[in-house]
Amino acid sequence: MSVKRLNQLHLKMKITIIGAGNVGTVLGRLLREKGHAINQIFSRNHSHAVTLADELQARVCNNLEQINKQSDVYIVAVSDDAVDTISASLQLEKQIILHTSGSISIERLRNVSENYGVLYPLQSLRKETGDIPSIPFLVDANNETALQEITDFALSISSRVIVADDETRLHYHLTAVIVSNFTNHLYALAKEYSDLNEIDFKLLMPLIEEIVRRLNHYEPSEMQTGPAVRGDKNTIQKHLALLEQFPQLRDVYAVLSESISASRK
């Protein structure tokens, strides 16, 4: 029976989650919140599997080769490097198996099941925060029937689902790294600078929130401000002088200022 038909009948999907880190934990919480049943949890870290299984009222699998074959969907929420290890140790039949990576091909799962694909959450997920953010999902599959079922499954937990092949998903992943990982690194550098100079980093939160708010309404390039876009070389030099004792942040400041200035030429 297809996932779509199961949803129409208001039946729960049985889910096995492989991996009990940030992605596995947050997806498990979301799936359970949306009415799906978490059947089993496997993790190389047994204590993590036990903790997540207790939270989600699931069973723990101690050996991947002996995993329960009664689930409808198997979600591989592990690091990219570990996907091949999982694929070599798991053998299903027609059950759907999905990895959650934005940067590797769905073909890494081709030897596990007749139906395989991807459920990539385009979001930064941290299990310790406790809350579940809004999560767009990018999906793909090795055949049209599986793709329809995976899409319907994703729509049962999110209102924002798009089909994206390996190349498209990689483009999204790269962009996500830039807007999330890179900006967070800038925040970390700024926080370190603030602490060392005894200024309150939290006073910058309204500024950060305003920049994000504008992105919902305007093109980023139209909203660029600051000394680099104005060609204010005197202010830039003052800032660089302040950063003499912070070479890492100084280099980042110089590169980004040059990039902003070049974009206006």
C-alpha cells in the first residue's frame, strides 16, 4: 500500500531511524509529532540509540544486520562517510530507504532495496534546542512510484517539499553552507571579538534579526550597507587597525570588504 493511501486512511507509517544524532533525533521527534510510529532506532553509539528510543517510545536495534524488516520507511541519518557502511550491512526488499544528505547521490543506497531515495532537510538541526524548526525537504527517488510515495511522505511532515536530483540538491547544499555555516562562523568570530573587548554581543541581536527579516521582502544585493559598499576607505582602515591583534577576523574582514566593493563596480 502506498504512503499516499496510508495517509488517506489516517494510518501511521512505521519508521526505522538509523542514526541518533542531530538529524535522526529531530526528524524522529517531527515524525512522531505528525502521527507516525517510530518502530526502531539503530546507532553505532548504543547509549544514544537507547536515549532516543526511550524518548520516541521505540525499540533499540543492536545489530544492523538483524534490523526489523517490518517498517515502511528506513531513514539513514548518518554522516556522508557512514552511508556506505550502512548500505553494505543492510538488505531490504521493497521497503523505502532514504538518506538525508544534501551532497551525496541516492545511488549510494541502490544495493539496499528496490526503492531508495533521499529526504534532505534544508535546515540546521540541533537536538539540544528541543524545538522543531520549519523544515523544507528536498526529495528524490530511483523510480516514479517511489518518488510519489516519498513526496507524499514528506508532505505529511512539511508543507514545503520539492523534487531535486543529485546535482540540484548539491547546489542547495552549497548555498546552505554559505548562508548557515559561514554566517554562523562570522557570528562566532564577532562574539569572540566582543568578549575580548568587553562589549555586549547580544546588543547586536536586533540587527541580526532585521537583516533576516529583510530577506523575506528584498533582494540581498539591494539591501547591502556598510563602509565597503559606500567606498568608505577611511572607516575600513580604522576597522582593520582594530583587528591587528585578530588576524583571522582581519583577513575575513578584508576579503569580504573587497568582495562587496567589487560587486558594486
